[in-house]
Amino acid sequence: MLSDRYNNKNYNVTWDGSIGLLDHGDLTVVGKAGQCKMTSTGVPRHQARHAVCDRKVESRPSLATKVPKSKKYVYDKSNQVQNAEYWREMEIQRKVHSQPKAVQEDTEMPALQMHYGLCANYECTIRELKLQHNQTLANLKTEMESERILLEEKIGKLKQNMADGIQEKSRNRQKQLQEVQKENATLRGEIAALESQLKRQKAPEVCTNCQSLEMAVEEKALQLIEREKTVEELQRFCRKFCKQLTQQDRLLALMSELHIPK
């Protein structure tokens, strides 16, 4: 670019990434264009690399360039034209660099709007699902509570029926046991009376009734033994029945703990 602008019959400027020393009245500028930071017009390095070099060339003629007086007017006019071209190119570059950003924003806006719309729909769906879940949970709790109450009532009735049946059986067994004990006591009294009577009737002389009395005593003794066996069996049965009642009470308590949550 510098060669196109400054190569004429009066000046010879070449550029290969740096500006070196030029003799015989040519321009003398030292430095790389890529290392120029800011020009006097405030143009950034990354936006106008060639333009910075142009401005450096324009700012140096009075120091290191020997310009003939007859050519000074032509040189100043050429600088003005070059400045105008430079600013036009800068404006064009600015528009070119700013256009992709606007186009990118235009393409990103529908995607962002779609994203926000989907987020709003998902949030609405989540709220509805939460409401449905809470309602379903409340209904399940109500149903479980009603079922628990019904189950408690059924278990209470069952326990009451079992307790009534067990108590009735226990009373009957107790009555039977009392009757057997009464009969046993009666038999023991009869045996004692017979034994005393037998002792009184025993004498050195042989009595005619001794044999019959002895037989009667033996029969009563046998009856007493049988009654004692019956009493023992009833007592054993009562102990077994009491053990069964205790186990049934424990089973009912365990069933109530399993079916009725605390």
C-alpha cells in the first residue's frame, strides 16, 4: 500500500514489514508497523496497520525527509488526499467489522427467545406436576388413614371376640375344675370315714362284715385314685390352656403393632 501511494519520481518508499533507512533525499522512518501502538489520531493498531505506517510516514517528513521547496505545495496536497482516502477506508472497515456482530445478534435472538420460551414452558410443567403430585399424595394419605381406621376397628372387634371366647372357655374350665375338686374333697371325706369305721370295727374277733367293708374300702380307694388322675389331667389341661391364652395375647399384640403404624 505504501509503495502504491508514495512511489513517484520524487520519492522512493518500499515496505517489507519494516521501514528502513533511505538515502539521497528519500524518507527516513525506523520501526515496524506491527509495533506501532497509537497514532496522533487515536487509531488502534489492530484496526489500521497500514494506516499507522502511513501516519508515521506523514509525521516524519519535516525531520528526516529533504523536500525541495518547489515540491512542498504538491506534497501537502497529496497528504490531504491520502488522509481523506485513509478515513474513508477506516469507515468502510468499521462498517464491515460491525456488520457481523449485528447479523450474529439477529441470528441469536430467535434462539434465545426459543430457549426462554422452552424454559418458561418447562417451569410451568414442573409446577403443574408438583401440584398434581401434592394432590395425589394428599389423596393417598386420606385413603391410607381411612383404611387404617377400618383396619383398627376390625382388629379391635377380632380381639374383643377372641377375648370373649377365651374368657368364656376359661370360665367353663374353671367351673369344671371346681366341680372336680369338690367331688375329690367329698371322696376324700368318705374315704376317711370308711377308714375310721374300719379301724373301730377291727377287733380280735372276726367280724362278719369285715370282708365286705374291706372290699368297700378298696373300691373307694380305687375311685379316689381315678378321681385324682382326673384332677391331675384337668390341672395339666388348664396349665396348657393358660399357656395358649398367653401366646394368643402375644400374637394379637404383634398383629396390632404390624398393622397399625405409629
